[in-house]
Amino acid sequence: MKPPIAKKIPYNYEIHSQKINDEYQWLRDIDWPSVNNEEILNYLKEENKYFEQFLFPLQAEKDRLFEELKGRIKLADQSPYVKKDDYQYYTRTEEDKDYQIYCRKAVEVDSDSEEILLDVNLLANGKNYTNIGSFSISPDHRLLAYSIDFSGDERYTIRICDIKSQKYLEDEINNTIGNIVWHEELNGFFYTPINENWRCDKVMFHYLGTKTSEDKLVFYETDPLYQVSVNKSSSKKWIIIDVGGHNTNENHVVTMNDHEFIPKLIKAKIDRIFYSTDHNGLYFYIRTNYKAKNFRIVRISTSDLQNSTWEDYIEEESDKYLSSFDITKNYLILNYKVNGLPLIKIHNLLGKDEKIIDFPDKSFSAESCTTNFDEDDIRVNYSSLKRPNTSYSYDFNESKLSILKIQEIPSGFEPEDYHIERIFADNGGIKIPITLFYKKSLFKKDGSNPLYLYGYGSYGISVPLSFRNSAITLADKGFIYAITHIRGGSDFGHDWYEAAKFLNKKRTFEDFIASTEKLIEEKYTSKGNIVICGGSAGGLLVGTVINERPELFKAAIAHVPFVDVLNTMLDETLPLTPCEFKEWGNPKELDYFNYIKSYSPYDNIKPQNYPNLFVTCSISDPRVGYWEPAKWVAKLRSIKTDDNLLLFKTNLDAGHSGASARFDYLKEAADDLVFIFQIFDNIKSLSNDSL
């Protein structure tokens, strides 16, 4: 089967006295988010058939890989208990089912009877996609509220069920972002609707038993640069409304005693200043980078917000980045990063003493939080690339971690067979950390090992160094699995993020290329023996580096890639574009236009050889429109000069995160692995003409 060739239709527009030509603009359905254009759908289906043709002779191998991945998952499993008043809540899965079952048990000495609150498998019956956004129990434990999405477009419907009678209330709210925040005193909840452009600009309150049209507007943000969200303080005494963008935010609070819902401002927005708020006793505790680039904890009185000054409570530490915090009745939980690795401090609010929870591994993921404010239930989740996730409870007085649950690997896994190390690349004097994971018996350090390199590098998001099913399969095949912690993330603090955005975004791509060259120089692998992978903004990373340095890579995988950056950032009707101006810049300004145009993957495809490529997207994705990768693939087919594979798969029943069912998700992971192993094992026999 020959690869599908998308037709070209002349289309152009002019901005800043420059003409932009886009012959594949027609691939974006004018009725999006509905996609009903038969010509577009037929093209996407032809690409899917082309991918299926590639996969057909490899189906047995894909099935084997799927079973291997599945073998590392305990299919009948249960989460640790979370105590809420007189109940222990938990989720569990059954061996042959795709989705979670939400349950509880009464907290009684001899109670062992289970109440099934929500079986998502029943909701998903006959559906191609099912995703629960929120699951929330009313304060009196009589009602459950959940939000559900059956298409992947992240427009959730909220439903309410009486637990005892198992009957649904008539209350049903469509087109929400999915969050549900019960009021502690009133018979209703707060939620965030989505407007026609898939933006969250309102907080509403719904009284049970009333019409949605009668819901009370609590907060409205008119500036499209910002979106709103709502949550409840750990103490359950306050509602906290966040108004946030990529460059600043502000918080408003509403006490549970105020049944008129009058929000009070904590502190107005200041450019490049962020803060988050929680409550305990007489104070709001606030994490902020105000006068503290690595963030600190301040507190202010709840009684006089207008005149309260920010009292320094936990001072900034120059060598520690305070990434998040949580609070219980007696403790402040502080999650730091030191040299890019987690460090947890527990601060006693009464005695003011602190204790550190540390781990010995060279590279790992760890975070602490609370599940019960009043009972000081402190949880720690720990994982590394060679250590399955372990959940602990922490006793401050005893300085003791107690295991609640260890992730089981039914097919067997021996951590000591594998090795983790961390090296640093250099980009103009900036040290870029790279985490490496491999099987000791297959590691040669002579450049012959193939290498899988993952990166992201945007929005201040750090890539967690947690246990990864696919990484084991790759390592067992002799691959080195590598993650590079490039700027644009926040691995080394907020400055690490801000150093690679706006007119410095190219530092993200330069860091990735420098990491690749370091891995080659140190003989972990060799040029042309590398597969790279990234999704969403990580797909932008992949698209840019294969434009700039294609010879370094044998293959590349881009999931839901953000590759049509210039056109997307010029279109303010798209859901995320206005608020994204504070991440990438507004191309209606000439400097940003020229800069974005200089790296946008779609605009910089060249007549050159490219690595073998596997690209995916989802038809209902509201974050990265399906047409971005579709246009990118079509243009690559037309311009690139090689015969390497270019595969493109559209999930016609999902959104940004891909398939919702756990077995379908594993099949998608198996697709990646089949592609990688075929490219690296049989590269000479694979070309577009041979399919």
C-alpha cells in the first residue's frame, strides 16, 4: 500500500507584510469541534489503513508485547484506604475489566462489607471512550457526584446519585470542566462551566433540586488571558478560587459561613508572581515566589484580608525549590526539589520543628500530601525507574514511614538487574541533567546500545522519574531509556522554566540536542541509533529537533504534537490560544511572530532526510487540534527526500490523553514498541515502497 497523499489547496493570508501559504489548511473542519467533513475523515481513515498495513504482519509481535506489558499490571487490585469520617474510601479493579470501581466500607471493628458506589465499567458499556473527571462524596456521605466524558473532548457532564437508593437525582449539568466542590453547610456544590471556546471563565453554585438556569454566578473573569478554577481548603472552612495564566495568578476566597458567596481577594495579580493558598486556624498559608524566586511560605490573618501583611513563615532556601505544599491540622507538608530531585520536609505547626524524608536513590520521584486534615494523615508516594510505586503513611513523632501498598509486578521484576544513573550535558555553561536507565547485563558503553530519549520542556512541567512499564521492555531489548530534564520544565526551579519561554524558547530545543550529543560523546549510544519521543508540547520539541538535526536520530514518535504553532497562536477562537500568549508570546506582535515562525515545526519542514516517524492524534482533542499533526504529516510526505517510514494514526474515539480503557492504553503502548523494534531490527527492509 502506498502512503496516502493529501491534496493541496491554495490558501494564504498576510500578516506583518508577510504572506503565509498553507496548502493543507483544508484539513481543519470549519465546523470543528464537530468533524463531519467526509473528505477529511476519509483522508484520516486512509492514514489509519496505511498504519494498519504496516502493523498487519507484526500483529503477533504486538500481541506478545501487549501481553508482556499487561503481565506487569496486577489486574485485580485495590488502592490504599482513605478515611473520611466514618468511612474508608478506596478504588479497585477486577481482572477482566477496563475501569475502576469506587467503593467504601464503614469504619467499624468488625465491618467488612463493601458498598460499591460507582462501577465505571457499567457506565462504559457500549462506549468507545469513558473518562471520570471528578468523584466527590457529599459532606454527609449520602450523595455521590461525578463528572463524565464519553468523547474525549473534556466537556464533562455532572451527575448526582443517592447512595442508599442508587437512584439518580434530576440534577444534571452539561459542559463543565469536571470539578465538583461540595459546600459544607448548604445543599449544593460549586462547579466551573466551559464556554463556547472551551475556556473556564466562571464559577457557579448549584442548589440541589433547582434548574441549572437558576445556578448562582459566584465569580466571572472577563480577561481571556486567564482561566478560573475552584477548590476547597484542606480545613473545609473556605472555598478558594484561582484566576490563573501562564505568567501570574490571584486567589479569591469565600468562607463557608457566607451564604451570599462574596469572594474576597487575597492579593491582586502581579506580573510573573504566582501564589497558592490553603487554610489552617486563624491563617491562610501561601506558597509564593513574591520576593523569593525559589518560593517560600507566608501567612496572613483570615480576619482582615485587606490590611493583612504577608508574614514570612517558611523562608526561601537558595538551594531548594519549593514545588508544592499541603497542610493538616498540626503539620505543614513541604515538597522541595534539590538539584532536580525531590526532598520532603514536614513542619510541625505547634513546635515549629521540622523533619526531612529523604530517599537514597540517584534519581527518583517522591511527593507527600494529606488525605485527612483533622487526623494528620500524611502520605508519601515514592517511585523510580527501577522501583515500582510505594505508598507510605508517615508518623511525625516516630519519624517513621509505614508501607501502605507496594505496586506488584505479577510477571516478576528484579530491580537489581537494572541501573539508574544521572549525567549532565552542557549548553553554553548550563548543565542539563539526563536520567539513564538500563539493564546491566546488556549495557556496553561502546556506542552500540540503541537509546530511547524522552523530553517535554514546557509550562514548567517536570517529567516524573517514576516506574514505567514500557521502559522495562525497552531495557530488556538492550535499549538505554533516557529522560532529559531540559529548560522549560521546572526541574531546577521556577527560573528553569522561565529561562525557556517567550523569545528564549529555542533553549528547550538546544538543551535537547546538547543532551543527545552528550549521550553520543559518552558512548551510551551513537549517532543514528536513537529514537526520540514527546507528546503535546513535547511533540513540538520532537518536530523542531528533527527539522534542525535529523541525522542524529533513527526514529521519532510524536503523540498529539503541537506542531502548527504559528497558525494556532494567530487564531484566538481556539480554546487555549489567548491564555497561551503568556507562554509563547502573541505573534500579532512582530518580534514574537518572527521568533515563533523561526521554530514552528510545520513552518520549517525542509527538503532533507528525516528519521522514521510515528505520529498520533485524537479527533476530539480540544488542546491540540487533530489538524495540526495531520497537516504536518501531509507536508512532510510532500517535502522530505527520504524513503523512511512515516506513519500517522488518528484515534477517532478519544481526546488529548488517548484511549481511556486500560487495555486499550496498553495496546497503544504496544504500537510504539512494535514501531521502535521494527525500525531498529529491520531498518534495511522497511521503506514506504515495501509496505
